[in-house]
Amino acid sequence: MASAVVGDDVFGEDPTVAELQDRVAQMLGKQAGLFVTSGTQSNLCALLSHCARGDEYIAGADAHTFKYEGGGAAVLGGIAQQPVATEADGSLKLDEIVLAVKPDDPHFAQTRLLCCENTFAGQPQTAASLAERVDLAHELDLVTHLDGARLWNASIALGEPLKDLAEGFDSVSVCLSKGLGAPLGSVLVGERSFIERAHRWRKMLGGGLRQAGIAAAAGIYALDHNIERLAVDHRHANRLANGLNDLTGVTASVATNMVFATFDGLNDSLFTEEMLKRDVAVRMANGVSRLVTHIDVSEDEIDHALSVFAETLGMLHG
Ligand SMILES: *Cc1c(COP(=O)(O)O)cnc(C)c1O
């Protein structure tokens, strides 16, 4: 980052940003890319570029874009949001998508876009599964966006190239700051004309940065060094889930780098306080905790956390 060659990216003159954008676009098999500050800004730029005021987009009821981004598409774009149930594997059912599409009638918003998410809650979806949704969307005259914040994890877990997982989507957003370990940044990719529209929206959203190459350099480093090693995070998550399943009253499930653990008969705040007293911070709601492994978590730390889980549960149940 300290030695990055920079320029004014508001004028498109930062060579490091340009390199990052081109590389990610190429990896995902798209014409062009746009470096943005966050995954939320990336998805919002995409939705605003695909949909106009009075249009509607379909997404999973538990999808990040729908549930965890402040309703930005509705607030800032006048875009209606139509959720459909998210299946356990993160996919959306084909017949639910068909039912959600509105007829051409002034009663309704105009359905314009289908948004998918991969991985969803750590669940990787295969290129074959995604292709069914994309093909259906295109038959229905919808454009498609993939929120691929953690698409790298899906690619490593499934052994399927990123390009295959991005195939057919009109736009894809990937995060550099999650599993890849960069301090910030996401990249939105798609056709050149789409990226030109997204570039304008990024400016309006306050995301036009000047010497952004400092941040882009971290992204390039992440592409070079931190993709293959995601397999280590997946191994650590498995180790954590297996260790938790060995404890009484705990049921853990795992996919890629996320563990969802259910703890029987515990008070959320009492448990998290007792864990914190032993220097392990966990969040829990209704007895369920989401535990995520990443580049800064070592195998020793997984084992340490497991011993603290065991000790705390023993104390509370004992
Ligand atoms: C984290 C995440 C985002 C948003 O990324 P931020 O950089 O936190 O804004 C979007 N979608 C998914 C699936 C994510 O996991």
C-alpha cells in the first residue's frame, strides 16, 4: 500500500485502481470493473444502475441486499423490493421467482431484476444451480445481479472457477475485505456500459475517491495471496464445528467459513458475559451463534476458543 503508484481516480487516472478493476473483471469473465468502498455501496450502485424509480427487484427475504443494507435501493432509488423465501441452501425456488414477477399492469411496480447471493450464510451454490435461476430470469426478461461478497469462498469450496459462478449474471459484486483480508473495498463488474452508469452512481453516493490506489493495492495483494488460502479458513471452521458438536447441548453446522451453533438451555447475555470474562467474544441471539473463521484466526485460537466454550458450558450447566 505504501509503494502504490497512485493518481486521481475521480478522473480515472489511478493506475493501481485500473489494474485492480481489470483483474477482477477478467477473473469473473466480465468487460469492466469498478472499485467501490464497500459491498453495500457496490450492491446499491448495481441496483441503481439496473433499475429506475418504480421498478422492482426480487431477492431472498434473508438476502443481504434486502435485509442488511438499510433498504438503500428503496430509500435512494425509489426501487420496490420483492422478497421471496430463501431456501436453506441459499437459493431461491424457481416457481417462487415466477410467482413474484408482476404482470404489465399499472397496479404493479415493474419487475426488473433478480438478485442472487453466493455464498449465502456460508452455503456455496454451484454454477449449475445458479444457471437455472439466471436462465429463468432471462426468460422472464429480468436482468440479474449476483451479490458475491464471499464468492471466493464458494469457488474454493466447490472447486469451481469464479468465471463459472459469475456466468450469465449481468453484474457481480465481490468483496476484498471479507475472507480476502483487505482493509476495505469491493469490486463491481459487468458490461462496460453498465459500469459507466455505476460510475456515475458511485460519484453521487460519495464513493468517488481520489488517490484510491493505496486501497486498491491492498486488493491486488489479496488477489495474489489470499484466495487459495481460504481452504485453511474452511478447515478451521470444520475443526470448530466438530469440536462444538462434541460438547453436550451444542449442535453446530458448517459450510465454507461459517459455523452456526445452537446452544440448548442458555441465557444469551449470561453466556456471552461468561465467555467474555475468559476473553472470548461471541454474539448470540436466541441460543444461536454465528462463528466465522478468517485470515486472522489460527488453528491454536480455534482450539483455545473450544476449550473456553467447554469450560463456560461446564460452569453454567454444572
Ligand atoms: C458483507 C456483505 C455485504 C456488504 O459488504 P460491506 O462491505 O460490509 O458493506 C454484502 N453482501 C454480503 C453477502 C455480505 O456478506
